[in-house]
Amino acid sequence: MVILFLLLGLILLVLGAELLVRGASRLALRFGISPLVIGLTVVAFGTSAPELAVSVQSGLAGQSGIAIGNIVGSNIFNILVVLGVSALITPLVVSQQLVRIDVPLMIGASMLLWIMAFDGRIGLIDGLLLTGGIVAYTVFAIQQGRKESPMVQAEYTQAFGEGDTPRLGRLPIQIALIVSGLILLVLGAQWLVDSAVVIARALGVSEVIIGLTIVAAGTSLPELATSVVAAMRGERDIAVGNVIGSCLFNLLSIAGIAALVTPGGIEVAASLLRFDIPVMAVVALACLPIFAAGHRVARWEGALFLTYYLAYVLYLILAATQHAVLPVYSAAMLGFVLPLTVITLTVMLVRYRVMTSAVKP
């Protein structure tokens, strides 16, 4: 029964996010908001709604390990798995705005969350700063959306601005979709969190591990579905933009709101500070040289992302079982493998810049 409620919780989260995105997108179009802005804000927030529901529910229930583990694990899953799978389907196109603005913001937000967690807690003031950050980013995204090229505008219009039936265009239907989506999100989050806690206790593993794995992967299903479908349709800007936008919402909005509503703030486990949050920051940092080199994510880079996620999951398994090789494996990942990858990608970026400069007249 516990596993059944876990699966039902995941299903309700995915359905709720889908209904919320559909209703909010149509409602935004009704009030004249451009499809590009909808893609960067409404859809990114909608696909992150499961993470928000789960983290808030976990914080209120006193399961801070699941709340913060879900945020960190979801960002790692989004970049390594969602982008990795999408790039394997087709090489992804990365817009200049992502390289110049959004990815550096994601890196900065990752570092900021890490700094805030140094004292072992994301408190009220931290939550206010993070929430203020997502408000500022949303306003900025709306302003930038007005300057985007007609080609990108057309791509987002095709994805989010067409295909409305007369019934979906009616205001009561749009409001009903939003309300239904929110109800399913709340119910699904409650079932998922309660089931995850029971499973963690039965297996003798920490709530942090459950939050980083089962809960994080489950709540990231909307991002995975959105980016994979976008990649298959050839809407490669959307595939990448959805992931980066969702990561920013996770770091700023979800962490901020969860810290605000949780009495005493969100407690951050020492294991997250030692390994998982640094991994999240390094993974975000690695996006910059990959994205900037040719403004694309190649298939081999997608395979590299997936390989790193498997290595990360192996670490979590070793940590859960307290295997003797864990300290050596952890030190090797943080002190050698991840830095070496970042250095290699940076060298690759520098070489690309030199080559492109050489061929310019």
C-alpha cells in the first residue's frame, strides 16, 4: 500500500503540473502575455510545481531532509538526466541569452544557496532574499522576452500559443484547470512525502537520501517530459530553457517559499553540505563551458551528463549502505573527477573561442 500511494502521488503530481501549465498558459495568452514569456516563466514554474508542493509539505511536516534534498536532487537530475536524455535524442541549441544571463544566474543562485546553508539552516531572512530573487528574475524575463528574436518567438508560439480548442479558450475552463492542478499537486505531494518517509524508515536510510533520489526524480518528471517532447519536435531552445528556468525556480522560489513557511526554517543536513550541494554547484558550473562552446549540447556531452548521474547515484547507494569505500569514492569525485571535467570543458571552450576568432576576417 505504501508503494501504491507513492506511485499514485507521483502520478497526481505529474497530472497536476500538466493541468496547471495548460490552464496558466492559456490564461496568460488571454491577457496578452507573449508565448516566449510564458515558456520562460509560467511553464518553468509549472513544471517545478511538484517540487514546490513536496518541499512545502515536507517542511510543514518536519521532514527538512526531504524538503532540501528534493531541491538539490531535482537540480542535479534536471541538468544531468533531463538535458542528457534530450541531447541524446537530438543535439540541443543553446541561445546566447542562456549563456550570457540565465546560466550565470543559475550558478550564482547555486553558490548563494550553498553559502546560506553553511550554518546548517535556510532561515527566514534567507527565504526572503531567495523569494525576492525569483520576483526580480520573473520581471527581468518578461522584459527580455520582448527583445527576443522572431524565430524564437515563433518557436514558443508553436509550443504554447497554438492548438487551443474553443472550450480551452473559455475563462471558466482555464480557471478550472488551474484549480484542479493545484488540488492534485497538494494531494499528490502529501501522499508522496508520507510514503517516502515510511519507505526511508523501513529501509533504514535517511530522509535526505530518499529526497535526493526517489522524490527528486519523481518531481522532475514534468521537466523530463517537457524537454524530451520539445527535443523530439525540434524545439531545442525550449528543451534547454525549460531546464535552466526550472533550476532557477527550484533554487530561488521553492527554497525561498519553503524556508518562509517552515517554522524555524529548513534544516540542512551535514551530508548535503559536504557532498550534494557542492555537486549541484559544480554541475551548474559545468554547463557554462558546454553551452558556450558552439552554443549547443552534443550527443557525447549528453552521454557525459548521464554517466555522471550514474556515478552520483552510486555514491548515494554507498552512503546509504555506509560502505567502506565511501570516503575514498567521495574524495575522488570531489577532488579529482569533477574538477578535471570542469578544467577539460574550460580548455575545450578556450580552444573553440581561439578557432572561431582565427577564422573571422
